[in-house]
Amino acid sequence: MIDAIGRILIAAPLVLGVYAFVIYPALVWIWSRLRPSFTLAAEPEHWPAVTILIVAYNEEHRLRRTIETALTVDYPPELLDILVVSDASSDGTDDLVRNYGDERVRLLRQPSRRGKPAGENASGAHVRGEYVVSIDASILIPRDSLKPLVRALLVPGVGLASGRDISVGDEAREGNKAESSYVGLEMTLRSYETRVHSIVGASGCFYAARRDLHALPLPEHLSRDFAAASVARAHGYRAVSVDDATCLVPRTPTLKAELRRKSRTMARGLGTLVYLRGMMNPFKYGSYALMMASHKLARWLLFPALLGWVFGPLLLIKAAPYTLLLTVGMLVGLALARLTLTWPDDKRLPKLVAFPGYIFVSIVAGWLAWLQLLKGEKLATWEPTKRPATELPTVNSRSQA
């Protein structure tokens, strides 16, 4: 009996990992080949009004550049406005918006700090556009990226359109280059899911929704960009990813910052998944339920399952002592993660350490997220990820993906 438990503990991470990162992407790719490509609507004679929403907390040093970039996108300027929701910022964020000098830039200040989802909920009564485009205060939108996002929403039956993140940064200096590879794989998978029918989560950095869908309030501890795709699907709409609607997302410069970001993001995501568990009913939601269970649930179950590689071999120490290599490997990996987290911020992390360090820091972040879920902690307020500044490329952003 003990041997059987040990073998299950060892097999579980392998089965989940292979399914989530190999079998499921392959299945979705094959499935997508059997479906017609998603095609954007033609450019309309009259473009719809759009509100760009930015929920910000103490972002005075980055917000001006983001607003400037958003105001200069290729879109009729009279149909564009920006609503900044200040989450009771205590720096100069509010004054920056009030004194910006453009009537299209508006401020909605929260009376107390309640978190990003609360700000998104509060914005519903203040948006002017037919569509609401949500962006982070730290990202930049290339000039040609907004129209493709809007054209996707003009396709009948589409309720949400998500942009394509491009992870950027100083690769010679940062220890978090592996984030770019992960982001690239995630964006490719969303393209396949779009062709099948719907994505199961939008990019929190850059996505757009119909105003009536955005106006629906959600519990303040949820991740709205994740939940928004399911809200659209539950109301009979598709949620799609738009490859040409790119945004530049600066990488977190250190793995310490990445640990904080990932653990917070996954904790909110797990809470959102629990809230949306009914969306995994295949009899009601068909392919969407399968993709939700595969893309989200299976991937996140991998983190607690990896504890099996720490403890499983201990149960097999007599029957299969060689499995202790898994325990040793996990402990070495965790020691490596510890090393990367204590590495001085002003020194470059060696390439030999950076990639495996990123993997094991991600594992630790997953464990922390599950711990928060099991403890019943609900994260409403947030500390925005401190990403470095970036600049728009001089060439078409699509070529940088």
C-alpha cells in the first residue's frame, strides 16, 4: 500500500505536466487546424467610441508615458478617452491626471484603497465608450495595436478581445529572461484556442470588452482579466486573442520580484477558478469547459503535485531507492531558487543559473498561491509590479513577437 502511494505521488506530476504542456497544446493545435481561422471585421466607416481604463496605485513615475502612448494610437482622437481610476494613491498620481491638460483624460479616485478589481467595478458607471480597453499603468501600446482589438469586437458574437503580450527588457542585465519564453508559448496557445472557439483568460495588460459586459460587477478578490473571458462565454459571446494587437510588457527585473508577482497572480487566479468552477461543466459549455480544465486547472494542479517528488521517493526507499534522485533533484532546485532570490539586484545572474532558477521560483510561487487559497486568504488590494520603463520600437511591433 505504501509503495503504491509512493508511485502515485511520483507519477502525478509527470502525468499532469505532460498533459498540460505537451498533450493539451498538441490537441488544441490539431483541433484548431479543423476550424476556420479567426478573421477580423473589416475597418468600419464609422469607428465606435472607446474608453481606455487604467487602474493605478502610486504610478506617478510611469503613468504619464503610458497615457501619452495611449493618446497617440492610430484611432480617431475624438472617439478616444482615458479613465484613470486611482486606488487612493498617496503620491502624485491624482495630480498628474487632473492637470494632464487634455479633456479626454479623466480621474476617478477611490475614497479608500480597495484594490484593482474594486476600481474596475467602480469604473463601470463612468466609461463613455462602447468598448472598454483595460491596460496596466506600466505597459505601452504600439500605435497600430488598438484598431485590430476593436475590429475583433466588431465580429458578431465576440464579447472580449485580448491583446498579445510581448515581454521586453534588458537581456544583458536581467535574471528573468525565461519569462519571455513562457509568455510566447502562452500567446501561441491562446491563438489556437481562439481558432477552436474561445480563450479562457485574457491578458491583464491589454484587453477589451463590450461595455455591458464590463459593467457587470465581480467579487473584489477575483482576477477580472481571467474572469472576463468566462463572463463573456456565460453570456453567449466568444473571447478571442488578437495577434496583431500587441502590447509591450517590461519583464520584472529580478526573480525576487517575479516570485511576488507570480504568487499573487496565481493566488488570485486559483480563487477565480474556484469561483468559476461551473464553467468546467462540459454538458453546458462544451469545448470551453475542456479548455478551462486543461489550460488552467491541470496546469495549477501541477504545483501541489510536485510535492510528490519530495515525499514519494521516501515511501519507496526500500522498493526503489533510485527514486531518491527525484528528492535530491527537488532539494537542489529549491536551493538554487533560494540562491537566485538572494542574488544581489545589481549583479547579473549567470545564464547557467537563471533558467532553472526561474523554473523553481515559479514552483515556489505556485506553492505559496495554493497555501493562500487553502488558508482562505482573499487578495483585494495589490502592490503593482515594479517593472522597468521601456520604449516603443521604431519598427512594427508585430515583427518583435
